[in-house]
Amino acid sequence: MALLNENYLKLQSSYLFSEIAIRVKQAESKNVGRKIIKLGIGDVTKPLPNSCLKALHKATDELANEATFRGYGPEQGYDFLREAIIKHDYNSRNVHTISADDIFVSDGSKCDSGNFQELFSLSNSIGVTDPVYPVYVDSNVMAGRTGSIIDGRYGNLQYINCSSENGFTPLPPNKSLDIVYLCSPNNPTGTVMDKELLTKWVEYALKHKAILLFDAAYYAFIRDEQLPQSIYEIPRAEEVAVEFRSYSKTAGFTGTRCAFTVVPKQCLVYDKSGTPHKLRDLWFRRQSTKFNGVSYPIQRAAEAIYSVEGQKEIKDLSDYYLENSRLILEAFSSAGLECYGGKHSPYVWVNAKRDSWEFFDKLLNEAQVVCTPGVGFGACGSGYVRFSAFGKRENVIEALSRIKDLF
Ligand SMILES: *Cc1c(COP(=O)(O)O)cnc(C)c1O
């Protein structure tokens, strides 16, 4: 008899998005004569930059020719891409502590941030912020690091509460944790951690010999030069932090699939006897066993992002979404609702001043606009909703005009 991994039974069914789908369908069937506008989804709507497309076509043609054909690529990704990453994403911001052999190109930050926990003992204490991107939690549940879920919280997982009190940017806790997931700019709250706060987290990790798993999927939305785009802008972060980056939101690669993870060789983990090991070498072992890389044309398309043309195109892309963010933020702020994010992020997090689902229903039934109930991201998201700026401008404007007199 094939027995299952019982940890999967602990997982809460993906109630949030299925429940949204059910309610949207009901609203659609009422057919009030205007279309439903979705400001809930975290997927992009703008097409691929032209520079990426050109590189993709060219590299695809190379594969059709025996002289330029390529099969399996290098385990960590092609040098041309890893070197472009180091030069343009890090050296340009004065980060010189990491190098191309710390970069692991992959097909997504969702898989990398979900898989990374495999490298750590099941006995580690795991910290997640609440509200949180669900991948960090569910991957630890699947691995067996948690108890069952009670009132929206898994036993044995350490929740770091975020609220209006800490501006949804939490300080390190007083107790010791081994692994902590951080995401900045944050999904779902849109808040950004500044240098001072990130420095506290790095100091915390150094003190406790902990590892920070830093998700920077939204770094391209940061416009304030003072805000860190990478955790490695903080001194000594390379000793304690892994960084996840993705081209999904930066360059419209959600369907194309390319991302990378930085695991600096200075970053150490310990065995039971206290002997240090390089985390980088463990991730190399894991990836070379279970992953066979991203296709050559896609890596060429990602490289093109770093060309002069590509840099301009991705700036224009994020500028477009940031303007949507600004409009959403302005609309809810002027309606007198307390808002977070929306400035260096494609998400606006709104205090609904009522139950998340009640707000969701009101918006759906009276304005035919869809948002995401914050409670779906954790108990601390209760009473909040998330708006995504990834829609088309005309839809955002139409949605906001419908909402105008609702609150
Ligand atoms: C969208 C997103 C990612 C990117 O995931 P991919 O698998 O690279 O598409 C990573 N982290 C967060 C928090 C996200 O919202």
C-alpha cells in the first residue's frame, strides 16, 4: 500500500483564490451590465520587452544550426548571464562581496524559495512574517517542520506579526530563530524595508548564526536611491543571507520563466558538531541533482534585459505599473482609508476598516471590482485587502472611478 506524505494533509486548501473565483463567478452571473475588473491578481499584463524578444528569436535560430547548437547548459547558468547579473544588479550598486559563482540561474523564485528549505534541518526554528507570501509557509509544512493549522496558524512555525504598529515592516524578535524569510518590497503589503531596518536583521542573523532568506522579486520597483534593492547592500549580509530575484515582475517573464538565487560562498551553516559548511555548496549539490537549468534562448532573453535598450524598457515597464500603484494609493488615501505600499511596489495594502471578505463583497457587488482579502495571507492580514497594480491603465482608472463614492 502506497502511503502518502501526511504533511500534505496539514496544508490548508488554497481556499483564498478558489473562494475568490467562486464569488466572482456568482457576481458575473448576476450580469449587471458592466464588466468585472480584476485588481487582485499578481500577474503582469504588459508583453515582453522588445530587446528580450529579439534575443529570444536569435538564440532560438542558433539552436537550429549544428555549429551553434547547445544542449545541456552549465549547472548554475551561462556565464554571460551570471556575469551580467553581477555587473548590472550588484557592482553598479556598490556590492562587490558576491561573484558569478554565487549566482544560480533558475526557472523561478517560487520554486527556489520553496525548495531552499530542503538544505536545512527539520529541527530549525522557522520565522515568517504575517501576512506572508504563502510559498514560504506551505513548503515548510510539506517538509514536516510544522504542526497542524489552528485558527489560520501552523503549530511550530514562528509568526512575526506585522500591523499598523510597526508599519508592516517588522523588527527582529527578541527570541532566537534559525531561518527567517523576508520579502522587500513586500508581497502582499507593498512595504519596503530601509537600510536601518535591514541592518538590524543582518545583525540579528549574525548574532544567532541564523540565515535570512531574502525575496527581492520586486526590487525593480524601488525608486528611492536610499532604499536597498539588495540585502547585500548591508555590510556583512553575504555571511548570513540568500537572495531570490526573478525576471517575472521586472521584465514580464511570468510565463517565460527565468530567475536567479544568490548563495554567497561566505554564507555558512553548521552540522551537529558545530562544523561550518558552505551553504552555496549544498545548493549546488541540490540543484545539480534535481534541476537541469533554464533553456539557452530564455537565458539570452534575460541577458538582453541588461543591454542599454533592455534597461530602458524594463524601467518603462515598472514605471507603468508604478503609476497604476500611485493612482490606486491616491484613490484610497483620499477616501480616508489607511494605506501601505503603493510607492516602491506594485501592491497597495488598504485597511478595510471592516472584515476583509465584507470589503471584498462590497467592492465586487457594488463596483464590480475584485481585490484580494488580506486575511488570505495570514491572521494579521485580517481587516485588510490587497490591490495589485499589474492591470491595464484604463481598467485601473475605470475601477477607481466606480469606487469613488463607495467609501
Ligand atoms: C511573483 C513573486 C515571485 C516570483 O516568482 P517566479 O516563480 O519567479 O515567477 C517571488 N516572490 C514573490 C513574493 C512574488 O510575489
